[in-house]
Amino acid sequence: MSKFRPIALFVPSALVLAILVSGCSTGTGDQPKPQAAAQPVDTRAADEAAIRAASAAWSQAYVVKDLEKSSSVYTDDAVVMSPKAPAIHGKDAIRKGLVQMFALPGAGLSFQTVSVEVARSGDIAYETGSYDFVTTDKKGKANDEHGKYVVVWKKQGDGTWKAAVDIDNTDQ
């Protein structure tokens, strides 16, 4: 009968244990460290400037009664809410309403931005302002309506801003 040798069992057991322990190691020596999430760039000042410029060009398009430029500012699913009229849904319906408005005799519509607030997320903003809408009645008398408005702007995939909601009411 052979003599029991404890050392003969110890060496292979120790080797297996060492392999298992090294495989479960959570050491940080050669493992990549988690990276902090990149902070989004704050573009609110540039977005505000872009909206102010778009609004000024939009107002000018209304002054000269440019149907294409006036309607191109709206999103496809935009909503226009004017006083004493039902809401107009969709760019095509808004365009038809503009055709009727531009046919009215008189100077037309102009507006001026008062404030623009861009969300921290950078994808939505709102503008407030005042407007002047001048028409002429059948007797040639001018009707000058002053009012205020709110436009909700949405940033598009290409980085441009479009009007999604446009609501106004008169000061009178």
C-alpha cells in the first residue's frame, strides 16, 4: 500500500484555486475606467438668435404677402389659433387660410418679437410678440388691429426651427 502524501494533493488544489481567484478578480490595473457622460452643448443663445432671425424673415414675408415663404415656416402638423375662428390644423390648411388673408385689401400683417425662451433640451422654444394687422374696408377706411401672440417653435432634424403652434389675440 502506498503511503499518503498530503503535499501531492495540496499543489494541484492550490493551482486550481489560484486560477479561479484570478479569473474572478475585479482589479483595476488593466481594465478601462468608465467614462463620464458627455455634457450636452448649451446652444440656447444661438437657437434664440436663429428663431429671432426666422421670425423677422417670416414677418417680412407677411408684409410682402409671399405665400410660399409665409407658409414654409410651419411644421406639417402645425396649428394656428386666431380669435373668433376655429383652429386651423396642418400646413396645407394654414396655406389656404393665408391665401384668403393675403387677398384682403390693405397693408397686411407685420409682427415684432418681444421675447424668445429656448428649453434647456434645445428642441423646443416659445416666442412672444406683438402684431399689427391693417386691412381696408369696402369704403376705403383702414382698420388697424394691434395684438399679441405666442408661437411654439420646434427644432427640426436639420437644425432649423419651425412654428408648431401659432396663437394670437387682439388688444382691443
